[in-house]
Amino acid sequence: MKLSHLLFLALPLVGCAVVTPARSADAPKASLTVTTARPTQSDLPVRLAANGNIAAWQEASVGSEASGLRLAEVRASVGDVVQRGQVLAVFASESVSADVAQAKAGVAEALAQAADAAANAERARAFQANGMMSKQQISLLLTGEQTAQARLESARAMLAVQQIRLKNTQVLAPDSGVISARAATVGAVVGAGTELYRLIRQSRLEWRGEVIATELIRIKPGTNVVLTASSGTQLQGKVRMVAPTVDPQTRNALVFVDLATTPTIATTVKAGMFARGEFVLGTSTALTVPQQAVVSRDGFNYVFRVGVDNRISQQRVEVGRRIGEQVEITRGLAADATVAVIGAGFLNDGDTVRVNNAQAPVVHASDATK
């Protein structure tokens, strides 16, 4: 036989030796160990979010009632906590004290004149019966009594005015609270009505939240509100009043929320701060999964369902409220589904996993490449 024929016969044998059937040992291997969970029905609070500013509940303007007096003492400054009736400032009282003394002397003089006129009138009445005095003289004495009595009342009124002026040389706090502004300066001569201090009454603050008009019907007086100030402080409050009007430009209305007066508020929360609030409107039943089960990719949220053969199927979902470690699923997941929890962030559609719910493993980024 020729050599070329032998080579021709040998080639198919070589080709047949290369092809071998697939072994069962080459089946897909589990890439990760995960824990699983099923969605649960939970009662979650229904909340309405809004933004607004913290402001003083009410402010009192403390002004000067004295005119043309020099400010001698300033006893309060911005930030001081004061009580009702506390002296905030004192005006120089020398000239007013002199006016009071003069008014007292005027009262004494008028009192003496009234006594003399009363004695003359009494004699005139005695002579009126026996005709020893003419009617004109009697009328003149009786009129003098009334005139002297009127002068006495006028002098007493003048004394009361001067005593009030003397009292007004001390500027008193009209209510308890904290000083928010001060214009008083020692040595200044101010006119009546000039504002010296501004006071936050009773140190009470409120939050003025802006709510769109369509949501106002859901908010009632007494509704609880949870606030987060710009400083990070958590606050509690209650709705006091919903504004009776809506801004025609923004279509928003103000909701006035009373804040609980606590030492924390006094030290960490100030009028004028921005705060984000949530109105607690009740509860509703929701389908929830652990927060680790929801993975965000490319702007969408996904969960990874674990099938009976431990094969992963990626499923897009829509999420709602987040309360603690639970996330509400509003659409895209059946209530009887089983989803991966720990390790979900490293999974892809079609992966095969090992399930170990007895002990949750710590998943590292390096495990995803094994």
C-alpha cells in the first residue's frame, strides 16, 4: 500500500480522538453565598414632607415711654433670658424726681385752698337762712368752694402724671422670654416710642412649613410633625394653625407648627433657621423588604429573586417609603417571592447562588470575582 493511502486513513482517527463528550462535573457552580427573605406586610406611617423656616412665635417690642431723658443704665443684652417685670434699662430720673416734688407741693397748696374755700362756703350756708349775706356773696363763696375742689383734683392728676413719668424711667420686660435685638445705648437721649429691645415672647419658637394647596386638606390642627433643623437637631411639634390664604404666586400655604420648648431647642435651634418637616398623617399597610435587598443600577431599582434551583432572576421594582432597615415595594414584586438580601449587590441575572440563612456571611467585593 502506498504511503499516501496510509496517511489518509490515519487522519480521521486523529480527529476522532480530539472530540470527547461533556462531563457532568462541568455544570455551573454557585458564585456567592447569600441570605434570603420574603416580603412582609408592615404598617408604615404616612408622611407629607415640607420645607420651611423656624421663627419666633410672637415678638414684643419694648420701647421708651419717657421723652427727652438720658439712658443711664442698660441691664440686658441680646440673648439674655428675662422674666416679666424685670428691669431692662434705666433712664436718668433727677429731672423727673424734681417734677414729682413740685407736683406734690402743688397738691398741698390746692388742698389748703380747698379747705379755706370749704370753710367759707359753710359760713355762707349758715348765713343763707337768716339773710345776713346777700345772695351774690353766698353764690360767690359756694362757687369758690367748687373751684378750689377742682384745682385740688387737677393738682392730684398732675402729681399722678409725674409719678408715672418717674416709673417709666425704668424699662420693664412686658413678658418672659429671650432678648432678640437691642437698640439701647448708654447716654442716648431718646424720644417716646423709640424701640429699645425686641423680645421673643416666652422663648417660644414655631415652624412655618410651606405646603402646596392640594395637600392642605390632609393637615388638621393637632397633627404631629417631625422636624430636622439645618443643624441636624430632631424636633417634635404639633400643627397650631393652617393659614387661611394661599400665596397666588407659589400656590403654597403656610402651616404654623408649635415646637416643644426644651433646653435642646434653646441651645441648638434659632429663629431664622431652615428646617425640613414631615407631617405624620397616619399609617397604611405596605409590602416591604430589607434595605439590602434593593440594588440601584443605572437609575433604576432591582431585587434578585431566588428560584427553586437557586438561580437568580433580576427584577425591576419601584420603591416608596424607607423606614429604618425596611423599604416599601410599590410595584414589581409578588408577595410570595424570595429575594436575596446579603450579597444582593454583587449578583447578576442568571447567577447561581448558595443560600445560607443560618449564618449571614460577610460579603466582600472580592467574593464577586470568585
